[in-house]
Amino acid sequence: MQLREITDDNRDAVRALRVRREQKRFVASVSKSLKEAARKPETNPWYRAVYLGDEPVGFVMLSWKPPAGPYQGRHFLWRLLVDKRHQRRGIGRETLRQIAALVRADGATELLTSYDPGDGEPWPFYQKFGFQPTGDIDDGEIVLRLTFPAQ
């Protein structure tokens, strides 16, 4: 599995990725995510397609150390999406492992994310990975932190 840049050659295939119907309330589509990234350059968006072999199977987007705002200078996992045809195969976990390694290599001591609570929420996935609630709420979403051990 690898993270690849989104280019004119793969953009349509990546935008065609879809989550299961019951997950749509928890994660925005790739198209919406890319539009949001373009509208909010101040968040310093960083995004990649997740590939398994030659096939795009997911999408990940971070706010990478934005210069201002509530997450100034920090890494925030903004979107993580695995296509419905490829879920429950460890792709989300491996994507998160690679993202955590990249963020840690950038000198970070933590990775933040948030989720919208509700039936079918992604909290169990994040909890298994080691995220813990910070006690903060951001726009109705519960903020989580993955703390990296000292190197």
C-alpha cells in the first residue's frame, strides 16, 4: 500500500471512491474534500490517494502545520476514507500507520483528529489505534490525540 499524489491522471478515479451509505454522515467525499482544501489554503492542506497496487482504494487529507488557527503548527488528520469495496482489509489502519510515521518524521509529538459522534461513529477504529479524547470539542466533533513516544 502506498500514498500517491493526486494528479490529472488519477483525479477522476480517486474522486469516484465512495464509503458505505451509513458512513456518509461521518466522512465527506473526495470531491468535497478537494474543494474544501482549495477554499481553505490557510489550513495548509496535504492530501494523497491511497493505492493498493495500481488501484486507488482510499483518500487521506491532513492540515499540515497550518501557520494560524486552532491547530497552528500541529498536524491534524482532516479526512480518512477507504472505498466501500476495500474496507475491513486493514487499509485504513495501514494508511494511519504511514501518516503517523510521516508526521512523526516531521518532528511532531502528536497527531490530532476529530469525529462526529453517533451510531456507527469511527471512535472504535481510532481508539484501537491508540487515539485518546483531548476533552475538546471542535464544531460539534470530539477531538482526539495520538501521542508519539519520545524517540
